[in-house]
Amino acid sequence: GAGVSQSPRYKVAKRGQDVALRCDPISGHVSLFWYQQALGQGPEFLTYFQNEAQLDKSGLPSDRFFAERPEGSVSTLKIQRTQQEDSAVYLCASSAPTRQGHEQYFGPGTRLTVT
Amino acid sequence: AQSVTQLGSHVSVSEGALVLLRCNYSSSVPPYLFWYVQYPNQGLQLLLKYTSAATLVKGINGFEAEFKKSETSFHLTKPSAHMSDAAEYFCAVSAFGGGGNKLTFGTGTQLKVEL
């Protein structure tokens, strides 16, 4: 079946531009997570949705970062006035509760390069 | 709060040799622990997970890990390395299994397999 998809896969933005990154979770998955992975580092949590509700945004690094999931399915991560330090791979993951524990399924990521 | 430490950012083994990737965790509550693998330009794939059932966990591709509470460790092993195992491996911890709770990742271990 279809996994988590993300678009675009690669994005180059000039410093100061706004970008929007899209995540299509696995159908029926109520939980959706965004992570940021800097070069040579492990992914770091940004934000979490349960259906359309954003329950945790403690990892968003600044108010330039904004995420939404208006219909409880597709999510968009928006970065305003991009800076060079925003260059990273942005990973989306979705999950559904199971008796054995909640496994997160990851998409391929969007590699953002800010020049 | 949870954290993970992966000892050794790069590990090199010969094909057919034992693979041992180290992970130590810190958690204020009983942890759920995960190992993920990441191939170049791809998302994270779950290898195995510990969810407070059996302490020895078997995963995909011949990998296994043992949860040792006394040592706060969750090391990943494979008896015989294969060339296709070359990838980056991440250990991660969460408080409640990862469905409604974020994953905290280590910085990763790059595994190289040599002929």
C-alpha cells in the first residue's frame, strides 16, 4: 500500500523567501509528526497533530515556522523568511494506535537548501 | 524527559562479521525504544521496537536488540553483516510508544561494511 509521501523532494530557496512543504500521511492515520534533520544529525521533533488538532508545537524553532492540518489528513509545514540555518531535511511521519505500540512511518523527506 | 546517546558515529565491519551498534538511553519514565535505519535519500525505516514485553527484540533483516534496564542500554546486533546493511542507524526513545508522543533520536551511527 501507499506509504507517507512528501513534496517537493528537493527545494532551493533564496534567503528571505517563504516555502511550503507538503505531507500526505498513510490513509487513516490520525497522528502526524514533523521532524527536522540537519546534516549529520538525528531527526529532531518539530510538531505533532492528532487529526486536525496541533497538540504539541514545542519543537518549532521560531515563529517563522507554522504547520497546519486543516482536514486531519494532508499537512503543510510553512517556513517564512527562510534563513540559512533552516537548511535541513524535513521529515514527516504518521502513525495509528495498535495494541503493540504506535509505530511511526516516515516519508522520504524534503531537502531544503537556503542560499 | 528522554535522551539517547549513540556511541560511535562511524562503525566499520567486514562482511560476515558481527555488527554491534551501541545505544544508551535516559528516561524519567519507562521507555519505549526503537531502532531505525536510513538509506541515502530515503526516509527512516523501523528495524525493531521495545515496548515493555520481551527484553530481547527481533527485527527485520536479521537484526535484534536487547533491553537492559540496569545498564540503560538497547544495543543493536546482527550476527553476520551483509553489504546491504551499509546505512545510517538511529536509536530513538519515546515515553508512550510513539503514537501520541514524539521520538527523541540519537545522532546516528554510520555503518560501513567492507569486503
